[in-house]
Amino acid sequence: MLQRIQTLYLVLGVLALGALGLFETPWSGRAAAEFAWFRPSLIGLLVVTVGTAVVAIFLYDTHELRKTQRTVVVGAQILTILVAGVLYGGLFMAGTLTFMGPSGILWARSVALRIR
């Protein structure tokens, strides 16, 4: 289960994806207000991606499951790319994919967008 460094990377990835839910920028911004698909798509993809990564962590027990684990990890990576695409695509279409405002750097937005 937790015997390999790749498993540690999966755990860190799960924590990073989960941390995205703690920032208010993706959930209360202009993209969430303008596009009805943005918030449910992002929530759904985050839940499925985190769930897939957690399942992959526990698939290392036997040799047969290790082959399955590789496939599940690749699926989690593809889902992570989809999460980033939905997040950045929605923010870009809303015109809010910026890191600078009139008063300087928007730190909350910068941190939330750079985690992904």
C-alpha cells in the first residue's frame, strides 16, 4: 500500500486536488456566475479524480493489482488534466484568468490557480 515513493506522490496529489476546494476563487468568481456548467463540472471532476487517485493508492497489494494500478493512475492523470482544462477554460472564457489587478498581485487567485 504505502511502500513506494509513487504512492506518496499520489497522496500529495489527492491533497492538492482537495485543497482546490478550499479556495473561493473558482467557486464564487465570474466564471461560476456566468456559466451554469462551470461549478458542477469542476466539483464532479474533482470528486471523481480524487476518488480515482485514492483507489489507486490501495491497488498495490498483489502483482495483478499493480498492473491495474498503473492503468488507474494514468486515468487519474487524464482526469487531472480535465480538471485543469475546465478550471482554466472557464476562467479564460469569463475573462478572469489574470494574476494582476489594479492594486497589485491577486494573491488568493494566484495561489489557487498555481496549485493546479
